[in-house]
Amino acid sequence: MTVQYIRLISGENVVADVVEDTAEGITIRDSITAVPANAEGTQLGFVPFAPLQDPEENEILVPRQFVMFVVKLAPNLEEQYNKMFNRTSVIAAPTKKLIL
């Protein structure tokens, strides 16, 4: 599993598990896209990237011509993504060290 942040030429910000990356395109699954969560646009929420997709089809091929860039996702967002798709371990370790 490689969680990546994909920016499309349409302006959509997609977070997904990249299954395969070829010259033809990027095959993804468990894809979500960022949308404004408040009127000011200062918070983001996530919704399915392809909400009308047949649930039996769990992968999408995004043609290379529609991709602006693919980069590593910010660690805090990757942690949230993994929680959304139940990809966390049974024992959750804290991400920040506590000073006692």
C-alpha cells in the first residue's frame, strides 16, 4: 500500500492507495477528495472521489494526461486516511512525544 496525494488538472486533490503507476495512468483504490468543510474554506473534509462507482469495482485507472503531480501525503493526513479505511494497527502509538 502506497498512500499518495494526486493533483488532477481539473484541480481536484485526491488521496488514494496507488496500486500501479504506469505510463498509461495511475491505478488507485480507496480514493477520497478534499472539499471545503466550512464557509470560510479554512477547514477540509473528505468525500469519496468517485461516489457513483460500482461498489464491486474497487480500482480506478486515472489516465496519465489528467494528472498534474503525485507526491507523498503529509504524515498527519496519512494517519487520518489510514483510520478512515481501518488500516491502523490494533495498538495505536502516539505520534507526538509527551514531556513528563
